[in-house]
Amino acid sequence: MRFAREETFGPVAPLFPFDDEAQAVAMANDTEFGLAAYVYTRDAIRQWRVPEALEYGMVGINTGLISNEVAPFGGVKQSGLGREGSRFGIEEYLEMKYLCVDLTPSA
């Protein structure tokens, strides 16, 4: 299906059958894109394990509303370079420099 292979920006909710968690993760990761993924589960351990295995920049756990002004917005793979928003967004434009200053008085 074409919409499963493209990055669709719209209200699309495709459902695909899977046999186990590993297959579901493999199917979700089998794309060149990786902006956002969503996991719905009642299993407290699965809610952390599956998002760690997903190759996406943002993962919603039991929610569809995952973006706000303090969240680092962005994807991985062909879905973006870096992050926007939050302190992580500004870091893309900054270069860190270490300064060491001797403040002892000269004689």
C-alpha cells in the first residue's frame, strides 16, 4: 500500500495485522521515514520496550498528542535533521566553546 511507504501528513490510521511484538516493530521500522510513531498498550513494561525499539524521532505512548512547545520536535531517517523547539532546537545553531580563565591576581 502506497500510504504505508510514504510520509503522509494527514489523518490516516492504517491498521496492519501482526503475529507478535517483534514483527510489529519490524514492520513499523521498515520505512525510510521516522517522524512519529504511536504505541497503545496496558502493559507497563511494553510501553517502554517498544518505543526504545522504534526508529522514530517522537513516540506517543497511549496518546495521539505528542507535540508541544517544550518538546523537541523532529524525526530520524528521511524525516528530518536535528530537532526544533526546546533547548535541543537551539543547540543545532550553537557551537560550544570551553573557556579557562586564571582569575588569580598578578604580582
